[in-house]
Amino acid sequence: MTTGWVLTDPPTVPALTPYDLRCEHLAEPLGIGSARPRLSWRLASPVRGDRQEAFRVRVERDGVQVWDSGWRSEQATSVDHGGAPLTSLTDYTWHLEVRDAAGAATGASATFATGIFHPGEWQARWIEHDYETEPPFEPPVDKVEPRSERSATLAAPRYLRRSFDLPAPVVRARVYATAHGLYQLNANGRRVGADELTPGWTDYRYRVAYQTYDVTDLLHEGENVLGAVLAEGWWSGYVGWDTRSQAHHYGKRPRLLAQLVVDHPDGTRTVIGTDAGWLERTGPLRFADLLMGESYDARLELGDWSSPGHVLGQGWERAGEAGADVSTVVAASTEPVRVMEDLPAVSVDRRGPGRYVVDLGQNVAGRIRLRIRGAAAGDRIRLRHAEMLESDGEVYTANLRTADATDYYVSAGADEETFEPAFTVHGFRYVEVDGYPGDLTTADVTGRVLHSDTPVAGRFECSDPGVNRLLGNIRWGQRGNFVSVPTDCPQRDERLGWTADAQIFLPTAAYQADVQTFFANWLEDLAVAQTPDGAVPDVIPHLITGRHGTPAWSDAATIVPWTLYRSYGDERVLRQAWPSMRRWVDFVHTANPGLIWRNRTGGHYGDWLQVGVCTDRDVLATAYFARSAELTAATARVLGLRDEAAAYGELRDRIAAAFVAEFVDAEGKVRGDTQTGYLLPLAFGLLPEDLEQEAVKHLVADLERRDRSLTTGFAGVALLCPVLAGYGQLELAYDLLHDDRYPSWGYSIRHGATTIWERWDGWTEEQGFGPVAMNSFNHYSLGSVGEWLYSGVAGIDQAPSSVAFRDLVIRPRPGGRLDWAQAAYDTPSGRVTTRWEVADGTVKLDVGVPPGTTATVHVPTADPTSVRESDRPVAGQEEIDVLGPADGVLVCRVASGRYRFAADA
């Protein structure tokens, strides 16, 4: 387990060296679903100008080579397996060699394993509780188990086991498992893997992911036991605000599918699958739900129920078979949810006999691990979770709506017990512990932080503690809402994958973590949810809402795949998304042949949660129509579809012309005269050049009229600082960044926020808490300014024609209250770093460029002739090409390596 969400530094190396080898963008995956996977790597080198002149990849199975790419004179840092299709259920090793410009070669190796490629390879069958038989025996309980009206509709999770004999020692053993519901596996009494909330949330009607676990060290010759606990999860539990007595969005009964494959020394193989030979029953888990919480009665524990030799008591019955249809079962393609950090409690406030309010000091998504001492058998402890406190110090739960977010524990009476839920997740900072025996201390309470294990990719820091806190809040908001899918909040009865939120925040998310598999997985559910005529639902996976085709929301169909391609360079995401992209643009075009998007606008939320203004909805919709057409044309060009590229490019230009004719007057004023109304056409390039500066003047005038205060909602907030800085209004952008008046990012920070709030008015001094109907205190959308901290303040960006940051643009923008800023970002090629500092009339800029890439560096200076690098004039240095002064900078072109610039400020 990690101790925090921190960026791992690349290795310190003497020469060009590959590192971070991945298969299908995953580190040493165990069960990939592709027979021709992509293999990729990053590069490090301390040598200026170093680059990969050639590479060679060899793939082996059991020491026998199955593919050799040969030496390829390329600077690419990825390659698709080019040999014969790989075999299912097989371990592979791949060896990489890279050669630098001098001909010296270095190498690295990694492993991966294939999963189950063909449905016919599944011998397991789905199993579930057999409701046709008599209910299983349950020991009497002398106290009514705690339930709310909603949790009373939930069935008790099932405990399942299968005992079997292995005829020979174990060389290799893998379990391939999934569920309709949530599951945890055990083998011979020990937990299998560290994944949580498996199999994760996908649109189960079309696909459910299976996970692969190595259990070689857990099994042995002779008797063994596989066990599993099966809960409802997204499959049949509560999802969103559906308040029916039982949601059952996908099905009524949780089911398990698991297949153990064991290889023996003599080459034979034993396969054990789920079937009617498994036994099942209820146990100490009385109910478990993602929204409602979990109840555990320790008096009902089953002992070593998943261990060999365990004597089974009453209550175990044969599991029921539920068919062998595995047509929707696919290999997991992204990182699972895991416990990523432990947070010790920072304070405990006694509120009454046995009742305490505990503060973790940080709003998180996760659960509590509670140590209990001195409880009598049957004592009940209740844990209620909340993000905020009332003015009297009690937990504030009104914003949870119908989500109970409450866990229960009934003691077995042992001297010391530990309770930690397994199949629920809460969004909270505070927890009320009620019914605790004795004195509760901070040492008794630990916060367990859960989120998808996306590798950390970026780091930012500056001289202003307020900006650092803002970036920290953005990061925690990302962590709390990237739980299997990109959700809108982790606390209330919603937690849905809203499409606008995802596309708006993705550029920020990609700077902070490697999210390419996370979002590529989500895009698969977007594609299957698209209607036959091309409309995209507001939420993905598609449940709850019936709305489709909403401007800025459904445009995720074009924006998300293009952003992934630009960030990571894998064309496959565009090939897979292309049908969705063109169908979406065609849907809007068919409904709006006049090119102003007024028809078929779905929910049409406009600039959601803007402050005190109303951006014209036709302006917003038409701007996004043009943007989607532009990205669809760009995708067609990448894919070599010339006719389609020309057609969608021409469509985009006609939409832009229609936009100007309909909404923009001769002085550059955009209909509605709002900040977002100007930001959208400026950011999307819809205005003719002669009107751009006029529109900027109107934008600035609006901000000045409001005493330099923002009004932007979800659609505009990400564009505010980049557009202002890009059009010469850097200090105005910094004023907004540093502002702590309402509404601003700093206002919530001044009032104790540790995550990004959903609304600017989530809490105000005048009104207190905002509208109960929709008021999350952990929501990432308004944190999309994070992209500008990396690309604008620290200056890590790429050229407009660049992909995967191969052609870097380093343009830091000193200003505001900042004396210095620094950032690091792991591009697909390797680590890029920047640090700038202004002191004593001198600006210093340190830049690190990964091997094989180039960078255009804009050195801030009042005197371009003063610029030096490593105490030498920049002119004449072999790795530096001076392009000339421009707008208060000296522009240089550099090769890979480390550079230390200094100049007069």
C-alpha cells in the first residue's frame, strides 16, 4: 500500500535507459485481453541531446522466442506485438533494447500474461443463491440488526466456498473471476489480491470485466479451498437517486463467475470453476451497499470458513447455477480500485455518552477502520459519515439526500476487535461514532482512502500556499471521484459519470495521473449507450437519467478521445471512437441544418452553476457543435480519411461563420455579454482575427465591472485563465487565481475546504450551506483550472501539432504573488520538468526535456541579450537554437537534456 498519492521519480542512470515498461499501458498485467498487445516504455538520460536511435523488442514464452521486432531505426516508445497472435492463459516475458546516437545499447525486461481469449475456454458457470430452496439456516440474533427503511430492502451478502484436491505440486496458479455484483476472493483462508469493489462498474448489459489473480503461493498439493464473498454493488444495489425499495438496475441476484487454472510440474493442468459443487450461505455481513452502507455482526462469524479442514456447520447449501453465458465477459483493461492511503484521525470530539465526532482532516472517498476495545457481545456501534459539520459541531448529512452512508458493527465481545467495511464507499471527512464502549482516541480510527489506482503522472508546487492548497484540493477531488468511473461526487445518492464533468476535467486529470486506460474503458460504455441516431446520454454508464444529446455533455464523445490521443499518442483510441464521434456530429447537424444548435438539445444545462448570469444557451451549444466538428475532422486526418476530414472541416468552418453571423456584432460583443459567452469562441477559435481583441476587451470589461470576479460555471471555468493569459491579460488571470472573495477558488479554501466544491456557494458566510438538493463538497469540475497551473504557470505544454508531448512548449508565466513555481510531468517519452524563480532582478528557469523529444523554451526576460544558460551565452551552444525575442521572452529551441537559464527580469 502506498503512503500517499506521490509521483515516483525515474531512475538515476548514467546513459540512455528505458524504464516503466508496460503492456497495454499497464505495469506487468496478469490477464490482458489482446492477442496483439501494445508494448511501451519511457526513457531517461543525463546526456544532452540524447535520443533513441533504434529499438528492438523480443517476446518470449517459457524461454522460447515468439517474436523479434528486429532493430528499428525509430524514436517511437511503443510498438504493437507483430508476431503470431498470442495464446490464452500464458505468461510472457518481453525484452527491450534501445540504442543511442553513439550506438551504445541498454535494455530492460518485463512480464505480462494473457487472459481468456475465447468464450469456449470458460469452464466455469455463473452461480448464485438458490432461491428455490429453503432459506439457509441463520443462527438466532438476540438484537434486531440495524437497518434503515432503505437498507432493509438489501439482501445479505453470500459466502461461497469450494473444497478441492490438487493431485500434484503447483507450478503456476491463476484465478479469473468476476461478478454480477461485488466480490472478494479467498484461497486457503487468505485474501486474494488487494483489489477493491471488483469487478468495477461497467455497463453490465454489454460487458463485465474479469480480474486475474496469481495464487501460486497460496495453493499446495492436496486439499485446498477457494472462497468468495458476494455483495450487490452497482449490479443490484442502490445507484443514483433512484428511491425504489430496491433498485435492481441490472439484475436482482448477485452472481459469481470464477475459474482457477493450475499448472503442475508434469505439464498437466487442473481447472476448477464455479458450479453447483460450490456451497454458500449468509454470514456476519448482514447487508452491504455502496450508498446505504454496511452492517456486520461479529457474533455470526464463520471461523476459518475458507480454509482446508474447516468443519462446516449448519447453514451451508448448494449454490444454484445460473447459466454459462459469458458473451459479455471481457478482460479488465484498466487499473482497479485499491486502498491507496491510510489517514490517521486528527481529532476526536466527545459529544455524549459513547458518541464521538472524528475528524480525518481531509475529505476523502473511502471507509473507516475502527478498533474496538471492551465491548460486550451484542453491543452495537454506528458510524455516520459526513463531509461537513453543523455550526454546533454535529455532522452535516442533509446533502446526502437518500444515501444513508451509515455502517454498523455488532460486537462479538472479544477484548479487541476491528471493523472495516468491505463493499461500501463513503465520501466524508467526519464520522460520528455512536455506541462506542470506553474512550475513543485518534489511534482507534483510521481513514482508508479508496480510488482507482491510476499512476501518478504530475507534480506542481509554487511559492503561494493558497495555490498549493488549491492544487491539493483538485488532486483530492480527482482521487475521490475516480472510483471505477469518473463520478460527480462520492457522498450523496448520485455518484454518476456525468459526461460534461469528465470532458471538462480530463485535461487537468491527465496532468496529474496516467488516465488513458481509465477513460478508454469509460469510452467503451459511452459507445454502447449512444442511441441509434447518435445522441449520447448525460451519464455514462447510462442509468437513471433519460436525457440524451445535451450540449457540452454529449460532446464528450469527441473531446475525450481527442484529448486522450493528444496526451498519450495511441491512435487506437481514435479508431475505436471514430464511429461515435461522427454519429454524434451527424446527429446535431441533422437536427440543425441551419448550423445554429437549437433543436434536439437534451437537458441543455447551459453553463452549469454559473454565478449571477445566464450564458445564452444557443451560444454555448453552437460553440460546442463547432468544436466537435473540428475534432472529428482532426480525427479523420489522423486516420487517413481524407474525404471525411475535408467534409467535417468544411462543416466546422460553416458553423463558425454562422456563429459569428448570429451571435457576434461588429464590435465583437457576443450575445448575452457573459464571461463564458466570450471564452468559448475565443478558446475554440470561432472569431475572425479582427474581432478577437474586441471580444477580449468585452471579456475584460465584464470582469472589471465585477471587481475582477468570475461568473463562470462548469463550461467556462477551465477556459478563464488560459484565455486571459493567452490574450495578454496575465495579471488579471493571476488576480482570479489568488482571489479569496466569493465566488472564487480561494473562498472555499479560506473556509476550510480540502477538496473542490460542486458549487461556488456550497457554503457562504451570509447563507450558510447551499441548496440541500445538490451540494457536494467533493466535486472536480470547478477544479479544471488545474490544467493551467501545469501548462500556464509552470509552463509544460506541447505544440498545437504535437502528440504525446513529443514537441514540447515550455512557456512559464511568472506573475501574481508567485516568486517561484515548479512542476514535473511524465510524458509517454519520459519526465519533463520546469522550475522558475524570480529574485533580485533575475529570473532563473530550469528545464528538463526527456530523450527523443525537443522543446521550444520561452525564457521570460526584459532583456533578451541577458539570457545565459549554465553561465554561458545561449548563442553558439550546440543543443540550443536561438529563435529570437518575442513578447518579453527569448525563444530557444532545445534538444533533450537539462538546461539552466538565467536572465534579467
